[in-house]
Amino acid sequence: MRIRRVKNQTPQSSPPGMADGGTSGDERFVWEVLVPRLLNPGALSIINTLLKEGKPLALRELAATVELSYDHARYHCQAMERRGVLEVVQLLPRSEGDGDEPSYFFPKPPQAPPSPSPSAPAASA
């Protein structure tokens, strides 16, 4: 019996490069076709809005922009906050006096620890 390499199986709508391991143009397929199949449309709308605006938005502003109810937007933002996708960057007092309203944005990438300077003496054993 002879064993041959078989190409990966992908959805019919994929570009030819995806079955061969992917090329640089395939990220578009992943983000435009596959990711929306995995994410809830409401959550995806919130992510796209924050990317487009490039700044934190208050929950009510997010809800209005993506055309979701306040409760629905809050649900998605809290779920994404638990998963580390979003973070509360500011709490603003509400005019109604019902507590504070969160503003959400993406977390900052972690900082790499500083590398030891070459002039530092090595520890002796």
C-alpha cells in the first residue's frame, strides 16, 4: 500500500490557496467568510465599530451605532470582557443616576519584559 499526501479539505467557497496550506491572500477569506460563521453578528458588529472608530465608546453609544438594544449590547460586551477581547476603560456617571456606564475598547497588548543589558555583569556560579 502506498501512502500519498492528501490536500486539506476546505469549504467549496475557499480560494485555491487555502487547500494548499494558505498564502498571504487567504487571510481575507478567513476574516470575511470563516470568522463571521464563528462570531455572533452582534459581537462582530461591536468589534467592527470599535476598530472603525479607533477609540473607546460608551455602552449606549455602541448599542445605538450597531443598532442593538442596550441590554443586548451589554450582554455581548460583558461576554467579550470575560474572554479578554474587550476591557472597560472608563466608567461615566449616568444622567439618570443608575450607576456608572462603562466605555469599552480593546485591551493593550502585554509589554515584553526588558532584556538584560549587555553591560550587566554575569552572575557567577
